Amino acid sequence: MKTLFQQSLMRKNTGRPPVWFMRQAGRYHSHYQNLKKQYSFEDICTRPELACEATMGPIRDFDFDSAILFSDILFPLDVLGMGLSYPEGPELSWHLKTRQAVERLVPGDISKLEFQSQAIRLIRNALPQEKSLLGFVGGPWTLFCYAVEGSHQGNLISSKQGLVDGRFEGFWRILSPLLLENMVLQAKAGADAIAVLDTCAGELDPQTYQSHVIPPLRELFKNYSLRCPEVPLVYYGKTCGPDHWKSLTELPIAGLGIDWRHDLAQVLSEWGDRWAIQGNIDPTWLFLEPAELTKRLTQVFETVKALPVASRQGWICGLGHGVLPKTPESNVRLFIELQRKFFQGEGK
């Protein structure tokens, strides 16, 4: 039996739209905070039983329709020899500031990411049958930005220079075998879909994105689809827009994640016949008073429900990016309950 999430990725969901949030298992959640009192972030990610518990917390508490592996996009950088640690946030021992630094990278050993597949198997066994499970990796460009800058903040000057001085190409050639195996590892372990999170993608103009980011994505997605054709891909590029999305039309993705900068109904109308559309409530809305949050969500839901059924059969309801720290849990619960009530009668 296909879950609501799987049906939506196929753009054939005639029931209630599924709902899940990026970072739904994270710092805002008291369940996760209690885990952090006993274990480090790295422990929670790399010990499969803890990753499973962190992943399942929001499923139990809020009844999301999909779980997503609790992990981090940066672990492949550690496998490449960049010395990842998490004293407060993620820190790398060194960065790709020069072309010579790329030569310090070591070929990736996929066995060092086996903790992810072990966690996915545990989560798969713990999840109710009607829930889906997502794996995820970072996009090549976003991982490069972290490798160069140490974060995705700022103007990314050095990273953008790396597109023309050979650093990105050199980085990608070493990363690509590992990233492909990382995706395959998660898919084979039991993920229903793999999300590729490219949070730095929109920092590039559409032309640069097409000429530099799309070729690695094309290679990665093609090779992955040959290996795991039954486990679809969802691509999310934060701050990307239609001029970026046009470059994705040739790639084998089933779903497109969009952020809150776009009118959801318009995107569903114009792009919903090509991809499932995931998103796109502004995460800051969840800090509003309940009455205002209810008003805004109801307006969005009404707009979507007014669309022809065919335009919304691929909608995956969620946020335009991840849940923010200190988000009130009560508003997360309100979101889920309101969404269920509004689309009641369109599926269980």
C-alpha cells in the first residue's frame, strides 16, 4: 500500500495532502532537548538507536505523515578527511581555501556512513505502516560551500570563486562516488525517498547555477536513478525560483521543494504537472499567536483546495525551510490538527 507521501510523489494522491517539516526532529522539540541532556549531537546522529529515537519523537508527538532520518548533511565531508566536529555547531578542521587544499581530500569510504543505514532500518521497523521515511544528503554545491566557508552564511565569495578556479570541480570529482553511495545506502536500507537539500543553490544567479551546479546534479541523479529507480528523489534549493527550476526539468526528480518566497497555488498550477511540490509555509509563522496562525494557514489551505484536483494531487504540505529553534510546540501541533481538519474527507 502506498502512503499519502508516496502517492503525492507520484502526483496521484486523491486523499488528504501529507504533511511533514524539515528539521521536525530538532532543537525546538522537548523530546530532542531531553536527548541532548544525555548525549551529544554527534552521538545522536551516529548511534543508530539514538538517531531512531530522535527521528521517531515528532512522529509520536505530532503525528507527521513522514519521518526523516535524524542526521546531518556534513558527514561526507568528515569521510573525505576534513575533520568534522560539533562543539557548538558544525566545525571543520580545515577548509578548501586554495586549489592545493583540494588535494588533501581522501577518497570516501562508504562504510563510515553505515550508521545511517542502520538507523534507517531501525526507523523503518518502528514506523507505522502508513508513514513514510525520507533519507537525505546535501547538494554538491552546498557541501562545497560548507567545505570552503565552514557554513552557508555570508556572501560566499570564496565559494563562488571556486567555481572558476577549479576547486569546485576538483572537490566534486572526489565527493561524487561517496555521495552517490550515500544516497544508495539510504535507499537500500528502506527510505521511501531521498531528499537532496541544496540550501545554497539560490545564492547563485540562474545562469551560473545552470552552468556549474546542474552538471554535477545531472550526473549524480542519473547514476542514482540507475541504481535505485524505485526510490524517488526530492530536490530542494532554498531561494531558487522559476529561472533555476527550468534547469531541473531534464533531471530525474519526482519532487521539488520550494520556499515561502513563492505563491504556492501559482507554483502548483504552473509546475504541478511536472513534479510533486513540497512546501512552503514561512517557518516564522509558527511564532505567531494561534489565532493569527490559524487565519494564515486557513487562507493557504483554501487557496490550494480551490485549485483543480489534478493541480494539487502532488502537493506535500510543509514549511519552506526547517523548523526554527524555540518554535512553540503548541503551534506545530496546531498546524497538524488544522491541516487534518481542513482536508478531512480527502483521505485518512
